[in-house]
Amino acid sequence: MPGKLKVKIVAGRHLPVMDRASDLTDAFVEVKFGNTTFKTDVYLKSLNPQWNSEWFKFEVDDEDLQDEPLQITVLDHDTYSANDAIGKVYIDIDPLLYSEAATVISGWFPIYDTIHGIRGEINVVVKVDLFNDLNRFRQSSCGVKFFCTTSIPKCYRAVIIHGFVEELVVNEDPEYQWIDRIRTPRASNEARQRLISLMSGELQRKIGLKVLEMRGNAVVGYLQCFDLEGESGLVVRAIGTACTLDKLSSPAAFLPACNSPSKEMKESPLVHPPSHGCRSTHNSPIHTATGSRLTQNFSVSVPTLIYTGMGSGSAGKEGGPFKALLRQQTQSALEQREFPFFTLTAFPPGFLVHVGGVVSARSVKLLDRIHNPDEPETRDAWWAEIRQEIKSHAKALGCHAVVGYSESTSICEEVCILSASGTAAVLNPRFLQDGTVEGCLEQRLEENLPAGCGFCHIPYDELNMPFPAHLTYCYNCRKQKVPDVLFTTIDLPMDAAVIGKGCLIQARLCRLKKKAQAEANATAISNLLPFMEYEVHTQLMNKLKLKGMNALFGLRIQISVGENMLMGLASATGVYLAALPTPGGIQIAGKTPNDGSYEQHISHMQKKINDTIAKNKELYEISPPEICEEIIGSPIPEPRQRSRLLRSQSESSDEVTELDLSHGKKDAFVLEIDDTDAMEDVHSLLTDVPPPAGFYSCNTEIMPGINNWTSEIQMFTSVRVIRLSSLNLTNQALNKNFNDLCENLLKSLYFKLRSMIPCCLCHVNFTVSLPEDELIQVTVTAVAITFDKNQALQTTKTHAEKSLQRASTDNEELLQFPLELCSDSLPSHPFPPAKAVTVEKASPVGEGNFRNRSSPPCANSTVGVVKMTPLSFIPGAKITKYLGIINMFFIRETTSLREEGGVSGFLHAFIAEVFAMVRAHVAALGGNAVVSYIMKQCVFMENPNKNQAQCLINVSGDAVVFVRESELEVVSTQQPAATCQPSCTGGEVTT
């Protein structure tokens, strides 16, 4: 046998009372792996049993070690009736299968029950002994490391980036099987949890096999998602970027880090050679990518309206020959290879040559029943269509790769919307070829790529552009053409030249639709999608201009489908790139010039917009240097057939003769108000309230313009669930309600975090879903990081607290709770009383139980609780070891919703328990932090008439060991940080 699994049950504590007569419990444990089960002795009449069992040994294949979770079930022994279940623990064995991983999992694990939640803890020790297996036909992928982070892990260097890997597995959902009608809710939930855990392990193993075939050893940017298709079945899918990584072992790898994450990334090891897998995209004629199509199977693909671009091959005078050579080298490197997708969003310097802009595609599908789980060809074909659409859009932009790539779904009954998006890019050929570019040529090529602005230059031919655009010469190097605005899905490149600070920009949109079934419903959604995509981009463009900025990074657009509505939410971080031209203002023009009061109203709104732009420029410190007009270049004429709500003044004169453009900048954008929707767009521009003084927010890892971070961080998760009570909702009322919901959520977060001023909310991740008819759920996860500021902090805090108190006058309940355990309620209008939960630290169970857990000797001894952050780094610290990914799925159900505090109390307790269980698993691996944490799914279902509710949560992240800067020098003199091993106390085995 290639592997031996050994398990020891040590003890339990804080078990629930199961025997009412004695107020005690007769507990025993079942340990199951695969089809083999062992049992401990019954420990009579104790809530803190001490089993100290023998070693239970399982001889299994390494393939089973990857697929199967270790199941530990705690039960109460009954002599004359069936044994009562107390709870279960699922332990993933995969982190023990790496060559450099720990050989033991040891610690206290929360005992979880899907009905009652956490019910005590159990101390378990798990070991794995692997034997060498030289069978080349084996089906395991032991040794392949997985990382959730979307950048190269901090203590590794990338030797080769191979390319895109994807896989999906399907099965029937136990929740919809016939046996579910006769079994208990607990049994049904546990069957679902076990199946998803099995599918997750199988999927990860299959992804690992593909990586081994590509001769890689790691998957970076690993994203795994669950599609709950109801009666159609259950789909688990994953994407990632295959790499060959080398562990950094030199002392220089563990030198003290700078407080600035951006500077730390600049000093990180470079990716060395090449990536295999892309197809040649030479300068062929470019086709417009702004249409939509509806196929026979009700599939619609809606490319993103791109307002961006990058460098032209003919515009440069000095860099022309080198640019042509670069394209030639790239083409030869890509021939006979697959078109590359990269799930990475942050890259080493020199990796990105040009960025073309955002490319995306969406498709509406009708779900059918999964007849054979072993043949998921239908779902594979769907995603293949989407990826082919993305490829064609990238090629139209003159690009040969897509970076920052992601996929998502939205399902309502039997209709599914498949979405994919990324950023078209041209990559440096030395990363795509192994040793084919000579060193001297590499240096000359890089010298001719301007620092800080090269990625902004358009990659397509300016005489044959795929869409109308306003091009000017780069404001930095004055050699290549750049667009007037740039949209991307990646993080801001570390060498980008930025003026001022960035900010979070959101576009929100709701559209009602008629209730329909099957094909009629799919057709209605397909017809709405192109217009929603267009309106979302229009909002983004307007708000970007209002902020006085010219580029978006980290763009993420969600389209969620419900029974009677569609919702769109786009989030991005706006910045001012020094290489792009200064954005023009926004000018309003009406259709009824004879109405004096109307003209007065228009002029009043115009004044408010102008004042807002000026205030935003001052707030975000945007003061670009003046550029002489003669070096800017003339704009490219645009076609006369365009009819956008937001139009440039360079359009043909017959379209704008009725508009008064005599004042303002000549390149100002014109917002034409010709109906109520246009008026609504203008009002939505002015309703976005900037953050209070001392607060900044972004959805990328690093806030542009802020470098002096401190080590104080605070992650939080907030969920709001509201039910629409109005029967006659219009699109305008729905948009206002959704806008108010998001704005109030942000205000409440600012209020609770006011003690951390000055701080920045980084990696703000909004997710909107429509779980039921007239039910809206918004989930946000982010991390607050403090930074040093020169101005007096007390004045800032006082000013911010006053503004926050004014913003939260409707929400007095916020003042009654501490920061980490705060439940929200929305204002009484326009919604009924809202239900929400915000969780920022571990639950009392998790924090109390794990506070005394010993940390690794190389870690900071003052860290009592495992830190959690959605960032890929920890400010003021250095990550020394990755212990494996944490990928967990939980189900919680209740039949006493009102007694548990309603929706707010139920969700709050559940998310706190999830935090506690994640921390416990990380601590058992010997880690002291979780980075790249993400709550990928939070599905809530409620039946208020029956006082019932159910919630499904899927979370993931990277378990790591980190060392504080202050301890790095001491550690480096005593022992190598890379070989530091954790030690455990309290009856646990020391490794």
C-alpha cells in the first residue's frame, strides 16, 4: 500500500448535556475513512471525556488520501435506543501529502452539528506515512501544491508559468433525492456535506494530475466553486494557473520587510522563464466586439464595452524595431500552443508588456438533469464556448493572453447565467519561451519599454481599432499612443505611475422581468443582459469621471438572476494614471430648452457635478502636472453611427447642434437627459457619499497612493438580507432601494471601524444574490488596515465620528454592541426592518478555546488567535511557510429562527462558528494565519411561516506561518526560518 493513515483520539471538552437525568454525557467516537470504521470506548458520565485511544490505522491508496476526508463522529451512547449524534469533524488529509509539509495534524477541533452548531471540541492527532510509488499509471497527484493567492507566493519563486488548468465534476444533489423525503434534516445535510467534500477532493486530485502532465508542481490562483443546480444536480468546478515553483531558502528571502506591501512586492523574486500554452495571434484584421447573439440553446454572449487600450506598433519612433522583434518572438513562442488564461492578478516586473482592456462573455443556459455523473461533457462544452468567446475578443484587441481571469455562475430554478471575464494582455516573450531570447536582447527590449507607462500603450493598430476610442500620446514617455481611459480586472502593476490616491467605485443596477418558465425565461434574460451590461459600464464611466480619475483596476461585474428581477453590481478601484490624459468633465444637456425652470434645474445639477469633481480631486490629492497642448496629439475621429448615453464632444456636429457646449472643457463628456432613466443616472451620480474623513476603500490588495501601512489589521464579514415588501416596484424604485442598501452597509462599516482611523478598507469584495422571490442578500468581506498619517489624528477622528453619527441616526442599535459582535438593522424605509450580521473576529467559542494554543517557536509569541485576512500578505510580517489550502463547506439549518435572534442572530452565530472552525484547522496544522481568505458562497434560504432557515457557506484560504519583522533578525541568527517546526502542548504530539 502506498500510504498509511494513523489517527488517535485524545480527549473532548465542553460537550453538551445529552442525559437529562444526570446532566452528563456518555460519549464515544467513531473514526471513519473510506469504508473502514473504528470506535473508541464509551467514556461514561462526563462532559470532558479523556479517551486516549490507541492508534487507529488505515492502509489506503494515496488516491484515496486525496479524495476522502477523515470523518470523526462524536455520539452519545444509549443502551435501549439509538445512539444520539453530538456532531462531526471533517479533516482534510491533503496538507500532509506535500514533500515539505508537516507530518502531523494535532489540535482541538470544534465538533459541528448542522442543526445545533458547535457542540464542544475534540482533540485529535493525525499522521500519514507515504511510501514511494513509481507507477506512472497512478491516479494520484500527491506533491502538487495549491495556493488560493492570485500572485506568486511570497516565499517562492516561479521558474515556469505553464498556463491554465480547469476541471469540473458533477453528481446528483442529495438534497433532491427521493430518500430525502424520509430521512431527517440532519442526515440530509450531512450527506450533502460529505458528497461535496468528496467531490472537492476528487476535483483537486484531477487538477493536480493535469499539472503533473505539464511538468509543474503547483497551482496558483486556485478558485473552486459549487453550482447548486437544484434537481439538475451538483457541479463542483475549479480553475487555476499551473506553475513550477522553487522554495526560496537563501537568507535574503527572510530579510525584514518594508511596511509597504507594494515595496515588498517589488523586492519579491522574479518569475524566471517561460510559460507554455498559447496560440499565435498575429496582426490580423480586427473585428468589432460589441454585439450580442442568441443561439438555439438560448446562449447569449455579451462582450464588455471596452473604453481602453495599449501601445501601437507604428506610433513609436525609437522602440519600433524592438517592438516588432518582441511581437515576432511572442508569435514564435505561441505557435501550436493553447491560448493562455491566467488567474493571477499580480505579476513580477516585466511580465506585462501591454494591456488591451477588459474582455468578458456571458451565456444563458437551460439546466438539464445530470444523467451520468461520470460524463460531464455538457457543462464542459458550455465553458468551452465561453472561453472561446473570450479568446476572440482578446485577439481582436491584438493580444495573445488573458490575465486576471475568473468565472462565475448565477442560477435561478432551471436557468443559469455563465460569466467569464479577464484582461486582454501582451506578455513578455521571455516568460513564454525557455531560453530562446538572448540575454542582451532581453535587456535592450526592456530598456525600450518605458517604466511606469509601458503597459498603458495600446497593443492594437490605431488605424483599425476594434471600437471607437480617443487616443493621445502617452503623457509619460510621449512616444506611444494611449487611450483616454483604461478598464482592467488585475491589480495595479507595482511599477505604475499614479497621481494621488485611489478609491472604490461601484455601479449598481436592478431590472424587473416577468416571471416565466424554461425557454421563455431564458429568452427574457438573454434579451436583458446586453442592456444591463451597457448600463453598468455607463455608470462606471460616469462615476470615474466624477472622481476625476482615468483608470479602473480589479473590476468585477456580477449579474445575479432571480425569479422576477436581475441585479448587476460592479466594483473596481479607480486611480489616476500619469500616462493617461486628464479626464474631461461631465456636462448635462436637456431636451427642452424653452422651459425656464427645467433649464434652471439642469444648471443647478451641472454646478453640483462640477463642485463634486473639484472636491474629489482635492480629497484624493489629484493634481497632475500641466502638459503643453502641442505634444498631446489629436483625437481619432469617431463614427457617426454611435448613440451612447455618454458621448464625447468630438462626435459629428449634426448630433450635438442642439446642445449648449459653449462652456466647460472641449473634451467634456455630455450626459443627455431625454427621459426619466437619464435623470435617474444623474441623481445616482450625486448620491454616492464619499467615505468619512480618515477612511479610504478599494477592492484591490493595495490602495494606490498609500505606502506607510502599520501592522494593525482587522478582517470583517457582513451579510445583509432584506425582503422587498412593495407589490408595485418599478425599476427606478428598485434601483434606489438597492443603492441605499449598499450605501447604508458601507456607512455601518465605517461607523464600527471608527476607532481605527486613519485606515483603509482593502480587498472589499461585494457579492449580491437573489436566493428567493423578493429577497436580496448582500455579502461583503474586507480587511481594515491602519496607516500612519502626518496630520493630527485626534482632529480627524473627531470630524469622522461626527459625520458617522449623522449618517447613522437611523441605526441606534449599532451603539449597543462591541465592534467585533455587532448586528445591524437597516432604516425603516424604503425597506421593512432588515436583517444583517457583521462578524469581524472569531466567535467567543473560537477565541476562548484557541487563545492559549502555543504558536510555532519561530512565530510571534504574542499572537494568540489565528489571524485571517483576504490579502495575500500580512503587513509588518514575512510569510515563511505555506501549509496548504483550507477549503471548507458548511451547512446550518434551524427550525427555531425567531428564538435564535431572527435572521441576524442566526447568520451571525453561523459565520462566527465558521471562523472558529477555520482557525482550529489552521492551528492544528501548525499555522498562525490564513491569507487570501475568501467566502466564495453564502446561500441563505428562509421560510418565515415555518420559522425555518438554512444557510450554506463555502470558504477557502492559504494556511501559513508568518514571522513579525521585529523577530526576523533574531530568528535568522538562531535557526533557518524555513525549517522552523511547530510544537504543540496540552496532550498534543510535538513534531
